[in-house]
Amino acid sequence: MMNLVDLNWYNTLSKPFFTPPSWIFGPAWTILYFLMAVSAVLIFRKGIKKPEIKAALKLFFFQLVLNLIWSPVFFGLHNIFLALLLILILWYLILATIKAFYKIDKIASYLLWPYILWVSFATVLNFSVWILNR
């Protein structure tokens, strides 16, 4: 069975100088998931039966699924390039979600900005790790 998070493998990789310490990731993702949840709840409360709400929440769901797939691909399959492709699609879906949420609730949209900023940084980090380890 695939190990979903193989930190031993990750620790053997060459990483760029701007790689944050490992302990940062847990608190960062905890905050980001909290902000994402609050954002989604704000949209959900606007009326799930409305087509624009359904469409916005579908985007949110799809980006969340990609978010959850990234770690097993990177850390489990050790496929840095496929993880890079996934995170690029994830970034686009987050942006689309932000735009869709903005039309419904500006605060819900703003709550996703730390998330896209973090994923932007993670994308650069993923790309750098791929370049350094090909």
C-alpha cells in the first residue's frame, strides 16, 4: 500500500533556500482550512438552491479535491512533476472560486486570498523542487 506522506523521501530531496521549516506547514494549513470553511459557509448560507451558489460551491469542491490529491501524489507517489501539474490546476480553480465567491459575498472571497497566496508559494516551491531533483 502506498504511504500517503513519505517524509523520509522528502527529506532526501534537494530543496531551494526558501523552503520553510517543516513545522510551519501544520499551523499554516490549519489556518487556511479554517478560512476556507468559513468562506464556504458564508456562500452556503446565501441559498444553496440558487444556481450561482451551486456553481460557486462546485468550484470550491473541485479545488478542495485537487488540494487533497496533491499530497499523496507528491509525498506518496513521489511524482513531483504530476504534483506540479495538479497544483497549477488547483491554483486556477482557487482563482475561479475567488471570482465566483466575490459575486456572491465579498468577505467569503477575501477569506480565500491567504489560501491562493500560500498555494502560489507552494507552486514555486514545487517547481523548484522538481527542477532541483530531475
